[in-house]
Amino acid sequence: MKLFSALACFLVGVTTSTALPAENSDWSITNLGTSKITWKGQVKPGEATVSITGTAEEIYKQIIVINPNYEYELGIYSNYSTVKIRDLEPIKKRATTSDDWTCDYGTNVNAESIGVGIRYLYSIANADCSAPPGVPGAGGCTASSCNSGAGIWLCNDSSNEANIPCTIIADNAVEVLIYCQTTTYNGGNSWTTNTHGQIFSDDHTWNVILNAC
């Protein structure tokens, strides 16, 4: 799919960080639940909003089946897109995120797989992604992305359903990815980079977690 060749430069340089997150092995997928996000947006110009439930990748693939021209009519290549092809530094500077993030949360997942999920979230960025109601400390969590066991979770600490622009979820995932990763040398020319962590919205009504899925 053209989206991913166009975004090939995205996340270049991420895996060079020396941040060393502390892993909380007690916090796993069983704490987060198994539900997936619901995407609510237009698939074709001029048509009614539709709801699609799944991971960002599953939603994107369903959208393309319905409208093969989605990327150019409403998606990342359209005149309506608020997402631009960009490298990490502009994202880091403009991300709608808070400073309330921690690396002491979650279990290690592959950073490259998280990057795939981030790109899919940006590919459906013309609409909101939702999570069910929750309470602080026991948020209603949905998997917005799950690639090779690496998940990007949207967790809702509010008593109302959370409807967050998918692009903001992606921006927050990028923020955690920038600061929370460990790179291990495997020998030869082989390196493995893992990540995990959590970042809260400014009002603490929702948060994004990088964790197993």
C-alpha cells in the first residue's frame, strides 16, 4: 500500500535512543482487556459517517475495501488531511501531548512493530477513535493497534465514552516511543529495540499505553 512507502522515513532514528525504561512485568494484556477501538468517520465524500470496530490496521483495510480512493479523497493525501508526511522532530515539537508520561509501566514490546501501528493510526486520521467508559486506575481500554504482539492502547478514565482524534493517539504513542526504549545489541549487524510506557492527557481523562496485546 502506497501509504507505507510514502511514510518510510517516519520513525527513522527512533531506535537510537539510550533511554532505559523499567519494565513492570505485572502489568499485562489481562489488565487492559481485549476490546478494540471504534472508528467513526466518513469513508466517501458526501456520505454519512460510519462506525468500524477493529485495530487501526483492520479499520484501514476495511475502509480501502469500501473506497479504494479513500487516501486521496479523505485520507492522508487529500486536501482535508491535517497529517503531513513528517519526520520525528516536527512531530515531537507539535504533538498534542502532556509532559505526564512514564516508562515504568507495561511490558516490553518491539519498537518497530509499534511504529507500524502508529503509521496505521495516521492513515485513518480524518476521524475519532473511541474507548468505552472507565474510572481512574481502571480505565476502559481498547487496542487501537496490535502488530506482532505490540499494542497501542487507548484507555479512558472518564465515565463517558472517549472520542479522541486518531492522529492525537498516534502523536502520544510517538512521544512515549521517543523517550521510552531500550536497544540491545544482538551481535554482528543485529540490534533489537523494545519499548513500553504510558502518557496521560492534560486533564487525565484518558491515556495511551504501549504494551503487549
